[in-house]
Amino acid sequence: MRHPCILATLLAASGPAFAQSGIDLYGIVDVGLRATNGLTAGNAPTAAGRTTSVSSGVDNTSRWGLKGREALGNGWHAVFRLEGGFNADAGTQAKNDRLFDRQAWAGLDSPYGQLALGRQPNLLSDALIPVDPLGKRYASFNPDINVAGLSNTAFGTHAFGRQYGPSGYADNFYRLDNTVKYTGHAGPWTARAAYAAGEVSGDGAAGSSHGAALAYERPDWAVSGATQQFRSREGYPLDAWTLGAMLRRGAWQFKANAARNDADTGAGKSVRQRVLSAGVGRALGHGLLVTTAWYAVRRTATGLRDDGFDRAFVVVERALAPRTTAYVEADWTTWRGDAAGATAGRPNDRHGTGITLGLMQKF
């Protein structure tokens, strides 16, 4: 009969710790009606002319997740996050082979920083958060995310064609498996370092990645950058860096970023990509925000014509409630070189335009 009393005493004594712990379900549902000309429903260049579709994740990627935090005492906490993307237009997973394709990690948070282990965004992605001109909107079509952050390097007549680092996919290295990431804060400074194991037997470097990032953020301005190296299972390197800045003046916000990545894709073959971007945002009151952004992508590949594209955006958002936002997005793309490619032997349009009317809800 003494055991229930002992258990009750322990629960009562640990009450403050439980009060600082919890698990949260969160997510975003973003869906809109999109009309394009010279682009497919998936935003690839086409010769088919106009297309109308229901699109997911234009303002923010549709996603859901679980995050938890449990107090361990003396400022230490056990933390975890599981997060997966989905297509709100079709109700399907963003990646059919992964339930939690975006994040799946656990770690420790302490007065000395956070150490997390598992699938996590690369350091280039982290560095872009405060300085991407579009505010990391429209992830599937945003050149800072796709090219600078290495989320989708395949466009036009050429792609890297292999996997670098433990991402699990060719031409997409934005999130990496087997990652150990440290994040430390000191006043306005944030420093990050990461290593992702390739798990190739007998070769510790093959398929791995490592890098560092540093950001200085004040209320009115910020500078953020990162450098990271990825290796393929065959040992070919991909070296990437990004550096950007943000300046806020009253209701105005200015952002700019530069990025480059150089990859060896085979014996005597390479791909070089660079991205320049700039944008202006302005809050107009009553929950209205207007954001403009411009991106220039240039690519050089062995044995192929230099190519790339220019892309501009205008996004108008109106907050209807704390968790609900209506928006209108418009974009223009001009393809360079052979980047537009061909469909059934017919050259695709060299220009593409799109407009989206959407609704985003957070939970």
C-alpha cells in the first residue's frame, strides 16, 4: 500500500517540470487557383500556352508536424520535431517515400545551444531565412530555395544527375538525413555547424556533408551567410555558399542575397550555378503586406550552352484573422540559353507568366 503514496509524492514533486513540457500539433494549409501562360501546372516551361490549376503551397508550403519540449532541469530541455509536407490540392504527401520529409530529429536544448540529430534542412536553407527577398515564399518556384539552397537543381537541358550528401534524392540536397547540427546564440549572433554522415561502408567522406553558418541580426538590419560542402557516393564534391542582408526602415524592408554552387558531376565534367536576388516589401496597414522580388540565375555546364533564367514576383497578402491570410501572387520568368528546353521536339516558350489567388490557414 506504500507504493501509491510514493508514486503520488514523486508526481507532485515533478509537477513544475511537467508544467514546462508539452507536445504541439501544428501546420499550414495553403491552396489557391493558379493560371499560367508558357508554364505547366508544375511550373515547368511548356509550349502548350495557357493552363489553369489548383495549386498548393504558393504563399507557404502546406505542411503538418509535431514538436515537443520537456524540461530536464537547470535550463536543459529534450526537444524533437517531426514535419511532413503535403499537397493540399490532391491530399497526397509531398514525398511518397517519406512521411516526415521536411524534418525528423531529436536533441537537447541548453544554455550552451541546441544539438539536434536526424533529418534537417541544410545550412544554406537556415542562412536564407532572414535575407531571402521573397521571405522564402513559394518554395517550389523560388530560385533562392531551388538553386541557392539546392532544393531543385534540375531545369532545362541539364541537371546534376546524382545525389550529393545524404538527401535521398538526385538534384535535391535541401534537407539531409543523418545530420548532427549545433546552433548557438550570443546576443545578436547565431552560429551553426553541421555534419551529415554519408554512411558509405569503408569511406567516411563519400555521400557526406559538412558546413558552417553565421548570422548577425538586429531589429533593423541583418547579415546572414553559410558555406557547405556535399560529396556524392562516388566522391565528387559540390561546394556552395550564400550571403545576404536585410535592412528595415519604418514600414519598408529591403533584402538582397548572392549565392553560388560548383559541382563536379563526372570525370572532367562540372556545373556552376550562381544566383543574385533583391526585393522590397512594405506593410500598408490593416494587415496588408506587399512584397516584390527579382532573381537572376546563371549556369555553366561542361559541353553545354550557358543558360539560366530571370524571375520576378509580386505578392500581396491580407491578414483576415490571426491564422488566416488571403493573397494574390504574380510571377514572370524569362529563360536564357537552352533552359526552356523542348517538348516532343518543339521548343518551349521562352517566357512564362503566372497568377495565383489563394488562401493560407495556420493551425
